[in-house]
Amino acid sequence: MTHDQHAGARGATRRSPLQRGLPKDDAGLEPRPTRPAQVDVLVVTALHEEHEAVRKVGSAHAEQTEWLRHDAGGFPPYQTIEVFISGGSTISVALARPTRMGSRSTAPMLTALAQRLEPRCLAMCGVCAGNPDVLALGDVVVAELVYEFDEGKLTKAGFLGDHRQFPMDEHWVRQAQEFSQYDLDSYGSVTLEEAKLWLLEQLLIGNEPRNHPARARYFPDRTWPIWPLDVQAEGLIMRSGQGWALTEKGRCTIERRLYDDVDGPDRLPFAVKVAPIGSGSSVVSDHATWTRLRNMGVRTIAALDTEAATVATVAHQQRTPHWLVVKGVMDHADSNKDDRYKTFAARASAEVLFALLCRLLARPSTGPAARRVPAKS
């Protein structure tokens, strides 16, 4: 579609020739067309919540907001949508998920779809565990490189890592480093009330707020010496040495607020960090994880998940030009983990993913000929 044709189509619901006249099923999705088409990007998610976040964010970027279903009831099913970007062009997005998280379920599904759809990019978004030294809950990580952290040899002296790292394209790394999240729907500035609750929560779980990676976001310039005094005046905190400690009133206040907060945040002053992500076959929940992984050789590791390395591996094996993994931090892989930030992390990672894809895959024409990648030998 040219720019003029696109402009003339505004205000009307746009359907492709394959979509026109086809009835919807009970789930509100269109039945599959007779044959698959190539796509610009294939997005995979591991969990249902992540899948739904991608669907919602993708629909918000499209004029035809309904996802087209392909291969319903077969293997592997997927959905597609056309996402509009600047200049009136589009990128075609396919979305799929396995029935279980982990590389054993993700790899065969992703391989089959990559062979069938020949995307320019394999992508993944969703939730992860974040390194508490560099990331706050709700922050988003764009993988600079990925690897399997439990790949190696177990000896009497301990585990010896033998990591095969996959770096992201250097141009894409630079674009991710220059990305700004401030215009995204999930981003929100901080109020004094939110800063107070953040301070109370950090003290409750035993963190030193002054050294926390998110402290400057909740207490902007010149506010750290002042705002805690307002919290102290409410009788919620008291001086303890050089720092602060909860009073009994403060402890009861934050425990009640956390107990009542079953839905988690809608908006946060989250940061986007470009850093290594390690993948493993098991979910980690112990305090020694980050020190152990730093000592294995990737000192700047920022996040853990179970599938990121699989995405890059399949892209390499299938000769897909690019891969992109974006994950939101829902916990720190420790005993304090819960699901309060899960929905937010899934949504924020999807928003960052689509914003980056629209920038990285943009080009004057997205017709079938322009999207075609060289045949795999």
C-alpha cells in the first residue's frame, strides 16, 4: 500500500483480501487463510499473560485491530496482524506461544514457524528475574547478548560454565541503548505518595533505599534529604544509625498496602537497560544466584529467564537476519518473589518490543517482495 492509498483508507476498517468475507469464530479471531504468508517479525511468548499483553499492544498499533488466526487446531498455531509505523508503512507481525514454558517446548515450535514464515526477525517479550544490583521491579531489559547459564560441567569443585554466547546485532544494540520509554503508556512519573510507599517497601524487605538502582527515580534531584522527613513526620520511619528504619506504624502500614495490592501497578517510572540475559532450564529462587553467575564470566548479567537463548539459537540455525528479546522484571529470583509485578512487566516489555520493532524494521515498502529474505540453503 502506498502512502496515498493508506491515507485514503483512514477512517475505515481495513481487511486484507484473505480476510474479507470470512466469518469469525467464537474467540473473535479470523479463521486461517488457505496458505501462510511471510512476515516481518515472529514474536513468541512463554506464558498466557505475556501472549495477551502482545495481543493488546499489537492491536493498539494496528488499524485492523483483530488478529488473524492461522492453523487453528493444528501445530503450530499462530496469529498475525499488520502494525502501522511512521510514514504510512507497515510491518507484519506473527505471534505464537508453546503450551509450556522452557526451551524444550519453545525450540521446535519456533523452528517450525521460522521455516514456514521466513521472518526478518525472531522476537520474544515477557517476564524475567532481574539482578537487584542493577534493576528494579518493573524495569525492562533488552538483551545485548544471551546464553544458557547452566550449560557446562558439574565437578566435585563446583559447576564450570561452558557458555555459548549469542550477541545481538551491534546496530540494534545501539538503537536499544538510545531508546526512550517516557512516551509509553506504562511509564508514569512519581508522586510523593508513591515515593513514600516505595521507601517503606524497601525498608520492609531489608533493602538499603539509598543504594537502590531505582532510588533516583522515586526521589529525584534534591528530594532525598527532604521527602523522608515528611514520612518521618507521619510516624512511619525513624532514624537508625545513618539511615532509616520502619516504626511499628510504618510496618503495619506497608504490610497492609502490599496485602491489598493484588493487581499490581498500572504505571511505573521504569528504566530500560540493555544488558546480558542468561537462560536456564529451571526457575531460580535463591540469594546466591547472581554472585555465582557473575563469577562464571558474564559479570554484567542483568536478568534470567528460560527461553531467551533459544530464540537466538533458532535465529542462528535458521539464518534469520535478526533476533530481539525484551523482558520485564517481575522478581529478583529470591525469596521475596511474588506475582504483583507480573502483569505490568509483561505489558511494559510488549510496549518496548513494539516500539523498537517499529524503529528497527521500518522501511519505505513492506510489500511481499520487499519482505522476502534469501532462501535458506
